[in-house]
Amino acid sequence: MVMGPSGTGKSTVIKLMVGLLKPTSGHIFVEGVDVGVKSPKELLEIRKKIGFSFQFGALFDSMNIYENIAFPLKEHTNMKKEEIDKEVDIALKLVGLNPHEVNHLFPDELSGGMQKRVAIARTVILKPDIILYDEPTSGLDPIASDLISRLIVKLQRELGTTSVVISHDIKESFKIAD
């Protein structure tokens, strides 16, 4: 858990962890590897182990929910369509969404909380070792915020992932942190 008020560099910490920014001093270690000294090619290998859930979901507006979630598999694997279909279904069910109800919809047809869950499904579909969440409950009502917080804890437990959560919400942070 990385907490602090807006503008204090919380999101910068995540960018440093994935090597999008280089530290001006010190070192950033991810799974024992100093990412600050790695080449772009070496960083790509490290990033394959890391899932990133953006503050505003970063879903593709021109793609339906199925296409959004399937995108990483199509880009980074050689899976056949049937395998991708199965993995998309699993990912959606994992975040509490019914694939048959949402696959054909577009992001703007979903509530903010549902969009966040779809974004998380897209993040977990590649089975990362580490998931970085940037303000996962930002802009959500209290009920949706609680749902997302419980989902993060569930994913940590069920997938065995390490989660780094950036937040300024003290109440939600205490629900997520261990």
C-alpha cells in the first residue's frame, strides 16, 4: 500500500517500478532485479510479470468488453480463439461479471464500478505475479469502492499475486492492506 495526498508522487512510484521512469538516485528492485539499470529489452521481460490497473481503467472505447479483455492474449500469446474465449470467461467470472451479459457491451454502456472490474479482468488475464493498482477506487461511490477493495483482496488470495495499491483513501486502504 502506498498512501498519500494527491500530488505527492504515488503514481510516480509505480512508474519507477515498471521502468517507465529512471530513478535520479537510489535503486528500485522488483523481484530482486534493479529495474533502474535495465535496458528496454530487459524491462519488457520484467513487465511481462506485472499487471497494471490504471486509475481510469484505460479500456478501449472502440472495442467491446470481450475484445478489451482478449486484447492482451491476442498480443502476447499464440492462443487459439477457443482458448481465448475460455480465458475471457474465467477472467470475467473472477471479477464477478457474467460473460454472457457483458461481452457484447462497450465500456460506455457499463457503470464505473463495472468498468473497473473489466479493467482488472484484462489485467489478470495474463496471470501476472505482481499487480499494480493506481487509485483503484477513485471516482466510485462507496458501495462500488468497497466491492473493488474486496475484489483486490480476493485476487491476492486466489491468484497468489502481490498487489501494490496506490491510494489516498484511508478507509479503503485499511480494507486492502495486510
